[in-house]
Amino acid sequence: MDRYSRTVAYLKVLLPLAALALLSTLFLISRGVDTEAVIPFAQKEIEERMRGQQVTRPFFSGTTAQGDEIMVMASVAQPNSGSGGATATNLQAEIRMAEGGRMTLVSDSGAVHPDQGLARFSGNVKLTSADGMTVETELLETALDGVRAESPGPVHATGALGVLTAGQMLVTAKTEGGPVQMVFKNRVKLVYDPNTKER
């Protein structure tokens, strides 16, 4: 047997052994697998989820006949038994108007009724208009099929003119497709701040 044949014969034995040694070291130095992985939920969250149906981070969006975009989001929503719709936590909405401008809404909780075209914001409701006015109230009912909102209770607003309080507020357009206006009613009081820059 010549030298070449002997080398080939040795390599036929050595190369598979070397491959086997490499594979065995991979298994020896690999990290162990944690077979008792913890589910990424706290026990309280699991109990709450087991109690009833819920949707995490629900999202509703639509466009009005005038071209305004309405988006409603929440942290958690649970369906209402019997009455339809859903109760939501950390309810938020954004309205992008067709003629330009944007309005945002946030509240601690609320309810959304797509079948009635209605969303109800409750608890620390804050509305911010396109011109920077911020309105705070405890309850605000809004439409899902148009830019309309009404606060049946007291409101507190701050803006370019100063501080305004009223017993009721209405957000609507006087004419279909017209500009959206905020109308304050019942015991309206405006404290004008001359140091504030006028728009």
C-alpha cells in the first residue's frame, strides 16, 4: 500500500471521529434548558382573566361621511352582559378632521357601543382641541359616526384666552361638513389672562 492510500485510509477513520468529538462538545458546553419556565402573568392577572372575557389593547377606527378619521383605543375592554358594547379601561380617542386639525380624548374608563355609534368617556376626562385648548370634565359622550361630543356636567377649560368654567359643553359643527366648534353653556365664566399671547 502506497503512502497516498495509507493517508486516505487514516483520514476515513480520523475525520468521523473528529466530527463526533465536535458534536459531543456542543452538547457538553450548551446551556441547560429551563423546563420550569414561569408564565409572564401575575397570579392576580390570571384570576381576572379567568373571571370573564376581555380583550387587551382593543382598537376601533372609522371614517365619517365628511372624511374625518376617528380612532378609539383602550388598555382592556370587557363585553357588557346583555346591553351590548364594551366597558373599557384607559380609554383614548383621536379625531383627525378632514379640513385639518386634530382632537384627542383620554379618560380613566368608559364604554363603547359601536351598534349605537356612541362612546362614553368617564373619570378624569381630558379633551385637547386643535388650537391647544384643554377641557377637563367627569363625563363626555361622543359619537362614533361624526365629530360630536357633549358633556352634561361641569367643565373646566384652559386655553389662549385664559381659564373658562361652564355647566355644560357641546362639540359640534353648525353645518354639515362645516368647522367644528366648542359651545359652552350654563353659568359660563371666563377669567381672561392678558399676559397670555392671543392666537
